[in-house]
Amino acid sequence: MSSSRSEQARIQDILNSITSIQKHVANLDFDDFCGNETIQKAVLYDLIVIGEPAKNISSETQAKANIPWHLMGDMRNIMAHEYFQVNLKITWSTIQNNLPTVIEPLEKLLRNLR
């Protein structure tokens, strides 16, 4: 793990990016999302931002919360390196079904690390 940023800062980065994604897609449905390349790119960027710090959280800290750290990192790798394979249905499902489930565990972990 790089020591340039604290784990608390990294977790806050993840939470900030989730909030950003939720703001971008508020009041949109899947068709609206698919039809708005600007929103898609903003969301994909935030998913990359989520995955980068997730990959750099120590295994000791990762073990303290039931959060899909590796999946977050894997998604980041796809978004950053295999962008031509990005599936908007999977992206939308992640936004709607997965991101909301990690907010509370991340917030709790962040409180416990302070």
C-alpha cells in the first residue's frame, strides 16, 4: 500500500465518488443513461476513482468490513484498460444495486478508523 494517502482519505474518496455517481444519475432511467454520453463518461470516471483506492486498502482494514474490495478494483481495471468492453447494463446494475449497499459499511469503517 502506498503511504502517500491515508486509508481514511481513500475510503472518503470512494464515498465521494459514490455520491457523485448518485447525483449524476438522479432522476434518470436506463434509457436516459444510455443516451447521455457525458453522464456515462462521468460515471465511468467515478467508478475508476472508486476502484483505485479500493485496491490500495490494506488487507487488515479490508477484513474489518464486508465490502467487495476486489470487485471494486476489478471493475476499475475494466473501465480503465478495457473500456471498449464496458457493458452499460452491468454498469447501471452496479449503480442501482451494488453501490448503495456499500455506503453504510464504508461509513462505519471510516468512523472506526478515526
